[in-house]
Amino acid sequence: MSENSTLEYYNQNSKEYTSDTRDVTFTDIQDYFLSYLKPGALILDFGCGSGRDTKYFLSKGYRTEAIDGSKEMVKIASENTGITVKKLLFEELEAKDRYDGIFACASILHVPYAKLPGILTRIYNALKETGIAYISFKYGTFEGERNGRYFTDMTDEKLNTLLKEVPGFVIEDVKITGDARPGRSDEKWLNAILRKENYG
């Protein structure tokens, strides 16, 4: 099981995944992230899936760019949002000091734990001074294949250990929530707001 297998899962199941997630009411988390940003801030939706969150941010007047690693999800997200979504793998992010906020909702959880410090460093570099990143993971200690995709689950302790390898990110807030999808509220998620510090 690999990240490539996970991308292929999304390519093959893009329509089903979209119908499962696109219309989920997610404003609590979206507004939680936006509360840390100024009006009109520039956001990167990092692993945007169907484009649900990008569409919401645009509707609230935020300048928003979006990427995804799945070519089929990129097509769907471009149609759903009305913007050109770029096909880009997480490890291909090269932006420097560009974004006020980066939204990585249920996306980098598909990255093996050993690779997460490198991905978070790319997110850190892409943020402007004091920029904000939102990341979310299924809550727990599991890592491996689950229902055709690779997952790295996360706990508070695991997150603290991870961030020791990414100097400059500080945790603004962490909260545990239930899954927003119908019938799945017993599934727990770790949501974290990180701020870029130690700039320069």
C-alpha cells in the first residue's frame, strides 16, 4: 500500500467520494480556520478533493487557490469551484512566503508519518510571516492501509512529537471533533491550527 495507490483510489472513486463529501455541512471547521485570517486573505486549499472548502472560501470573499494530486479530483474541483485547480503532489509544493493560510483538511493524513516533517516544512515555507495552517487527521495511533487508502492517524502527543521536527511552527489550538458525515459521528478527528513563527 502506497501514496500512489491512494491517488489511484481517488482517481477511480472520484464521483463516489465527491457525492459523499461535497454537500456535507462543514461550516464549523471552515469558519474555525477563517477566524484566524483577515478578510480577503490568500488561502491555499492543500489537497482540495471535490473543492467543497475552496468554494466556501471563495463565497466568503477570500482569494483562494487549490491543488490536488488526483487528476480526476482536479477536474471535479475545477468544475465545482469555477477556478482552475492545479494537479500538484504535496511534495511538489515550492511556494515561498505566498499564503496567509493553508487549509489541509483530511489530506496530508494520507502521507506516511516519516514523510510528514518534509511536507509540513513545505507548508511552513509557503506561508507568509505569522501565516496559519489548518491540518486534520483521524484521531488515533494507527498507520497503514484502511479501505483502499493509506492513513496516518494522529493524537495530541504524536502531533507534539512531529512538530519538534519542524522548527518554527507553534500550535495555536487543537480540538477533537466527530465526523461531520451522517452516521459517522462516532469517528473522531484531530484538528490543529498551526502558526508560522521564528520567521527569518
